[in-house]
Amino acid sequence: MTEKTDFKKTLDAYRAKRGQFRILDVPDLQYLMIDGHGDPNTSPQFVGALEALYPVAYKLKFASKTGLGRDYVVMPLEGLWWARDMDAFTAARDKSQWDWTLMIMVPDWIDANMFAAAVAQVGTKGPPTRLGEVRLETLGEGRCVQTLHLGPFDEEAAVLRELHHEFIPASGLRMAGTHHEIYLTDNRRTPPEKQRTILRQPVADA
């Protein structure tokens, strides 16, 4: 039987504790990515992004298992989030102003040919409307600070203010990249109070 790798357990970048800000070096990782704008609760773009990402992710898992003998657990959804005025994200929570990139991490042995084949397979019958916008890209974040948030997404703001305005400056650092979230639980099936989200912020020396 092919051994199944769970990168959430093997990669340090997927470890975080509630109430603790941890500085770590995140390695370059490869993702399926798709971009969008607007409120994730109401935006058709957001729904279309999910409908395109997941079928490709599962086709790649199947291709890796059957073609390479390397099985792995499909990774959780992740997102990069930003706005022209970051107060729209951390304070006002004006979701209509948000830009985002949704992502699913895939192993480094997944190459461009495997990706193209997976997209083609997904597109053979009833293709998702945004399938052609999914891309395979490596993200290099380097030095980051992260923590675990337990609870509804709209309660992240206080944690982010502490991270951005207290911990990072007090550590002799500055924000140097895009806010990153890793959704360890499926919010469609998990009560808001039990949702577990890694909050990550790339940083550099101040």
C-alpha cells in the first residue's frame, strides 16, 4: 500500500499555537492559485474560485498516486488577503474592498505537465467557469510570524492588530509581504467558534 504523506504533519510551516506569535522561516512552497476581489461571503468570484481549485487538486493527487506511486493528503484551503487601505481588512472589515488569492499547496514533485493534464481532465465534462484562471506557482515567503486563531473569521481583527502593531515592531521587524491565512477546518462544516485558522505575516528587519 502506498504511504500517504500529510504535509500538515511534516512541515513546520503548518504548526501554530493559539495565543503565541512564533517567528519562523517558511520554505518556498508550490500552490494551485486563483485570484479574485470582493466579499468572500457574497462574491460569485469566490465561489467560482473554489469550484475550480478543488477538482484540479484532487486530479493531481490521483495522478501522483497512480502515476508516481506517491500519495498525499490534499492540503487545506489557504488565502492571501490585502486591500489598498489595510484598515479595510484589520479594522473596518470592509470586505467589498478586499483582494485575495486562494491557494492549495501541492508537493514539489507536481510539475507543469502534470498540472496541465489535470486541468485538461477537469475540463472534459462540465468545466468550472474559472478553470482557465487556475495556475501553478511557487510562493517564497521566507521569515514570517504566525499564530493560531480559534473562532469566527470576523474575530481575527484584534489578533491582527496585536500582531501588526505590537509584536512585529517590538521584535525589531516590519511587515514585508501579504497577509496569509490557512484554514485548518472546513468552515462549511465547522461551527464558527471551532474554526481553526493559521494567521501568517511575512516580515523583514525593521
